[in-house]
Amino acid sequence: MIYGLIVAGGMDLIEVGGIPKQFLKIRHRAIISYATEVFLNHDGINKVIVLVPKDWVEHTEQLFLQDFGERDKLIVTTAGKSRVGTVLNGIKYIKENLPFDDETMVISHEAIRPFVTGEIINRNINAMEEFDACTTVVAMRETVFESDDKKSISLMPKKAILYRGQTPQAFRLMAFEELYGKLSEEERGGLRASIDVFLKNDKLVGFVQGEESNINISSAYQLEIADAMIANAKKRGVKGII
């Protein structure tokens, strides 16, 4: 079994809208609907579980009913207090309501990356034949600096060995739960992503190639970029991004 988790638990606002950014609209559709649709249309994913803030569950259910109609494959439930906490809530839902075994795979994805593709999902699934967990990246194309005092440059890392992280991330449900249980409270508090659970347990975490278009919408400027991307795709007749 393969379950998709759409992680949408944040309450962050950006300069427009006054609502959590995953519910802002691009071309008359909520951001959260775009990635959800890609996961719903992927034949390899058995169920799609969308995790949102408690007060937004009913809103999300109505939104999806309008966008997708009745879909048995789609579940909306409550997110956690952090990104990893939300993933844990998704795992808890699966274990209490759906079939699973040692090979059950989870593909987690940020709702605010609306332009994920089925091919990126496939790359993550295939990589799990080799790795304990997997994430999505793109090569770093700009020069990056480190600063110890936040005023002066202390290091200029080699660009050739740096990558920018994206999602999805893939892992096996039971392995995640077991490895999370081995972490101290301090280690759990420092987790930044699902794959961090595997890294802190010295497991082999691979990566697959993402896409420059798989952007994270976290500002009004990026919202404008996303709108322009869809307008351009429609103009050129490109399917998949709209």
C-alpha cells in the first residue's frame, strides 16, 4: 500500500488574503487543491490523506467536494502542531483506519507546492527500492554563503555539492514510527522534516531530481509567479500544471 499525505497544517499568512496560505487561490482554485489533485490522479497511490488545522477541516471537505466531487480515495483529517507532528497524525490515522504492513509506504508533500508532478512522485517511489527514505531536490544554481555572526561571510560552500530541498518525501510507515521512537525529546524537538528521523538514526536517505517549477508558495511574490506559470501553461496548451 502507498498512502499520500498532503501536509497542510500551517497557519502562516502572507501579505495577501488574510487566511492560511494553502487556502489562497491561484486562478480561482485554492493552492491546496492543485497538489491534492495530482496525488488523487496517481494510480500508484491508494489513498490521499490531507491534514489541515482543526478549524479548517470542514472548509477543506467542502472545497474538495466542489473541486473533485465525492472521492473515496480522499480523506481530510486534523494536522499536528508541527510538520513532523502532522506526519505523525497521518500515520496514526492510517494505523487506526486503513490496512498497512511493514512495506506500506508514505509519500508526504507540502500543500503549498502546487506544481508537483506524477513523474516526481514516481521517482520517489522507485528510489525506495534502494534507500531507507527519499526526498526531492534540485541543484543549487546560485552562490551560497554562511555567516556565523549574521554580519560577515564565514564560509562559501562548494555549489556543486549543494541542493535545494523540495517535496515529496518517501518512507515506510513502520520504519518511520520505529525510528521516531528511538529519538530523545531533544532530538524530536529539532526535527525539520520527515527524512530527519532517518538521518538522525544514520539510515540511508536518497534523493531524486525535482523540478524548478515545483515551487513553494510562501510569499505574495511567489503567488504572482504561480499565477503567471498557469497563465503561460494555458496559453501554450500545456497539460498537467493547470
